[in-house]
Amino acid sequence: MYVFAHLPSSIYAYAAEKKYMCSSRLLLSPEKSPAAMPTHITSLFTFGFLAEILLLVHCSHALSANSSASQQVPARCRRDQAAALLTVKRSFSFTDKDDYFMAAATIALSSWTEGTDCCRWEGVGCDNVTGRVTALDLPERNLYISGLHPSLFRLTSLQYLNLASNTFTSSQLQVSGFQSLTQLTYLNLSGCNFDFQVPVDIFRLTNLVTLDLGRNGWELRPSTIVASDLGKLKELHLEQVNITGTAPEFFKALANHFPLLQILRLNRCPLSGPLHPSLSRLHSLSVIDLGYNSLTGPLPDLFTHSNFPSLRELVLADNRFEPSAFPLGITGLKNLMILDLESTNLVGAIPTSIGSLMSLTELHIGWNSFSGRLPSALSNLTNLIILDCQHSGLSGQIPWLTSLTRLESVSLANNNFTGKLVLLKRLQLAKSSTYQVCYIVFWIDARRGDRCGPVESSHFPRHITLLSNIIR
């Protein structure tokens, strides 16, 4: 960038008056050099010379800008890339959403036609300079896919590949081909009806940042993780994948080979064995979902702010932990938004420090064996939208519940709460229609002879379960 400071405005005026073209050149003949001219002519010449220099600089910038603009025009798709995509399309079958078993006319991917720019095709993204295909985004397209056609692996510039929630008619994914997709950073093959082993080549895609293989019947061994080369991986989704080996083996492999992990979803895998301290080495984790597995042993105080300073979602629900006290370290997770400890065999009192989780929007602590009250410190959780503590052995009064004005779902059933829960009428929620809440009024106030009737939902959460409490 050129900067001209303190130039007289007369120079700009002179330049404008002369109206020089950008292509003009400065010609200085020997016989009219500045040395041979009178002083006032020399000054004028110098004055004009500076103006012309200024004009040349501005012209240069204008030409450069025009050149840059022309370079930003997206390149058309390369012929070889379009040919590969059309071959891939021919390997698909398309189904009607309304009739899963009847083949429909091939209307899906209708923009994929020969002779058109494939960079403008549905679900396709390209590099603006080279015209190579860099993204293929085709989730939930009702595709029947016999297998990944070899032509797909000719798209060697792919960085993003999403075929989630389509139906692969062969439950075993071919094991070769992925090694050619060296630039891939995002791969989603979730919900595709796969079985057998996860192809090892997937775990050798060194640039992968996000990998989603969830909701398949795949089998994944810790040895596959050990042999992987995914040092850049930040998101790993393996819901419902059959992870063999023990939980400690798997957590050790994750900690050693995926140090940058931020999101870890291992719901219904089923992992067995105790939680291993090696998990705490993954300090960047913001989401940990280990729900609905067969984890055993006492619930360790592993989930602390020092171990997971960025954690915002923690799901440990429905495991087989031994009876354990509520882990105090969890109450120091200041960024936590979702906490699900349902059916984790927690006993004893709920610590009052739970009130420090000010960012919490969902709290699931039902189906445990607590003793004592639901702490009034929960009134500090003013961002809470879902509160579920049903079947938890809790007792006492909960008048503070009225301060949680953002609640949309409350489950308090099968506890030993006492007092007047009609104070819930003070809850102020978003506008919505009138609901019948006869069962609530009946169970709360039947002993006082009140009758059930319509209650404005602006005074009640959208979903509330209070049945089977002992009202005194």
C-alpha cells in the first residue's frame, strides 16, 4: 500500500485537470531537461511530474484491483470431475419417501446433468480456482447405494463427504479406496446400515477433523485406534458402534492418538469396565457422551474443571456404576450446559454446590437413590429449561421452583415432596395455548376439594410430571 502524506491539494487538482490516461507514459526529452529550464518552469515541471507519478500509482492500484476481481470468478467444473460424479450417480438408486420399497422415478439429483457446470449441482462444492470437487453433501436423500463406486475415489480433492442416513444395500463397506482421499477433513457415514469391521483406511486419513460413523452395526477394536493416524481429529461420533475390548483399553487409545478431541460421543457402544483416568488427558473435550453403556465401578470424581475446562455437555446416564456419592468436581464445571446423570446409582445428598452451574439448561438426575431435599441452591440455575429428578428418593418442599422462569419440562414424579406445589402457577413462560392439567391439580389439591379445569399454560411448563408424590 502506498501512502502520500502532506501533498498539496493543488497537485491533485492539476492531475485532474490534465486528465491523463492510465496508459500514458512520462517522456522527457534531453533538450528539455529540468536543468536547462528557467526556475519557474522547472518548478512547474516538478509539480506536474509529481502529479503524474500519483496518477500512475492510482492507475496501478485500479488495474491490480481489476485483475484480482477477475481472478475471483469461480472456475467451472473440470470435465474429469463431472464424469466421475455422473458415474457415481448412475450407481445410486432412488426411492420415494412415501413408499420405502417402491423405486421412484429418478428425480433426485436432477441438476446432475451432462454438459452443465457440476460446481452448481445439488450437494456439490468446488474449489473456485481449480474447478476440482471439494465437497459432496448428500445426507438423507433416500439413496440406495450398492457400494462406494471407484469413481468417487477419483475425486482426490474432496475435503467434505457426507452420505449419512442413506441405505447401503451391502452391509460391508469396501476396504480400499479411502487412501486416495488424502485431503478429507470431514467424513459422515452415520446411519448407513453398515456391519462388520470399520475399514482401517478410514483411520489413516491424516487430515480428518470430524469423523461420524454412528448408528451402524460396525465393530471397532481398540487396536484400530492404536494403528490410526488421526492426530488432527476433533470430533468423533461412534453412537451404537460395537466397540470391542474394555473401556480402559479404549480410553487409553483415544488419549494417546487423538489428543485434540473436542467432541466424543460413545452412546450405546457398548463399553464395559470402569472409567479410566486416561480420559482426563483429553483436556480439550467440550462434549462427553458415554450414556447407555455398561460402565462399572464407582463413579470417579474425574470430571473437574482442571481436567475439562471447556466441558459443556456431560452424559453418563444408564450405566452400571456402583453406589456412589454425587461427584463434587462436576459442580465446578462452569461452562456446563447439559448434565445427564440419570440412573447412575447415585446415593446420599445432592451437594448445594450444584447451584454454581449457572450455565446449565438441562439437568437429568432421575432414577437414583438420593436422600434429603432437592437443594434450594438450584434456584440459582435461572437458565434451566429441563429439570428431571423423578424416582430419586427426594423429599421436602420446593417453593424455590418458581424462580426458574425458563422451565419447559419438569419431572418430579415418585418422590416424597411435601408442601403446596400450586406455587408453580407463578411460573412465567413463553406464550402458548391453554392446556388441560387436571391430573396436576387433582394430585396437588384433591384433599382441599379443588376441581380440575383448564389452566393457562403461560403459568405452567409445557411438560410437567408431578404424579405419585406424597402431598401432606
